[in-house]
Amino acid sequence: MAYGTPQGIQSTQERTRQLSQDGAGGRAGSTADLFPKLVIMQRLCAGNAFALLAAQAQTLLTPGRLECRMQSPGSESMVNRLLEEQSEFLLSHLALSPRPVMFTPQEAHTDEVPPSLTVQVADGAGVNLAFPAQLGSMGNGYVIFFSVRAAIDNDLLIDLHRKSLSVMREKLRLGFGGASQTDKLNEREIECLQLVGNGMKSEAIGERLNLSVHTVNAYLGSATTKLNAVNRIQAIAKAIRLGVIA
């Protein structure tokens, strides 16, 4: 396939201008506020569906993986297939490059290749666009648009990527409660979380910090509560995402 502007679809300039107007805005108050932004972006690239994937970093407790945090209705099969077939590649790419990824059928070609990494796939399901969001201590992930039909030039690609970063940032802030949670953690709670994340047990932490096992467990329990986590493992995962511990 060659990229062009299909009949009935806005020109690149019109789409970019509308994206800048309609996609702008302040902080989202809830996850529901992010859906309209993603829908606008989906329409502008003439995609069939979208998904937001968060990367779970590899730690001593959990392997690295991608988790779907938001998706358009009816996109379950597309998201599941992408996760099954491309998770390893996407995680590797996320660690190495900020470039968007364009998944194309093997018979597809482009007359002008945008500043994205083109990866050929086995069938003709259409072009999928994956925008990496590398946000440091906040977390990382992708915003994906499936079966894109619009002409994707550099301007639209860059603008979509910028908006994807904004949406991912807001989703992570909402999902983990932002910095307000970490402000409540004291130094001892952070130390205990870090050491548990390093694989140490309460007894060893107590010896290292010259605390009783009861006190260590109390610090870990209060940190878990402040992070609104169900257990220590989830508290450690949240603390890593928020940049509280390494």
C-alpha cells in the first residue's frame, strides 16, 4: 500500500490544526477525561481502535511486561494479538529508542518513510502505529492506534507523538495518584520499601537499620497504606513507578 489521503478524510494540515485545538487542555480529573482525547487522535489518523499500554519494569519481584490500561470498545482481540506477538519487541524498543513504530503488512510499502521504525508483519490487517512514552520515574509505555488509514506525514506523526506523551503522563499520574502519595512517605518507610525491593526480609532490614522486626513491619504497613496498595509487592511496584525507590 502507498500512503495517501483517502477520500472523505481530512488533509494532514487540517488534521494537525484540529488536533492542536481539540487535543489541548489541562490536567485530566479522571481516566474518563482521557478517552475523548484518544478518540480525537484516533479519528485524525483514521484508525479503527486505540490502546494505552503501560510497561511494568523488570524487578526482582516481577518480569518486564506490557499491561493494557485503556482501550477503545471492541479492540480486545487486536490488543491481545499485539501483546502476544510483539510484547518482547516493544519492550526492547522502549528501552532503546524514542522513535514511533509502524507495523505494516509484508506487502506494504511507503513512498516516503516518516521518522518512524517500520516493522513488517505477516498479514494485511492494516498499519498499526505505536508511540513510545518514556517518562522516566513516572513510568513508560505506548499509545497504539490500530488499522490506521490516513496519510501520516512528519508533522502529524510528531504531533500525535506529543499528544501521546501527554495522555500517558496523565494516565500514570491518575493511576498512581501522582506525587501527593509520595509526599506522605517518610524516610524510614522509603528505606524499608527499597530494601524489601532489593530482596531483603524484615529481619535483615531490622539488623541493617538497627530496628526491631515489629518496627520494620510497621513502616512497611504504613507505606503500603499510604500508597493505596493491597500488599507489599504492589506497594513496591507503585513506589518504583513513582520514582520513590530504584
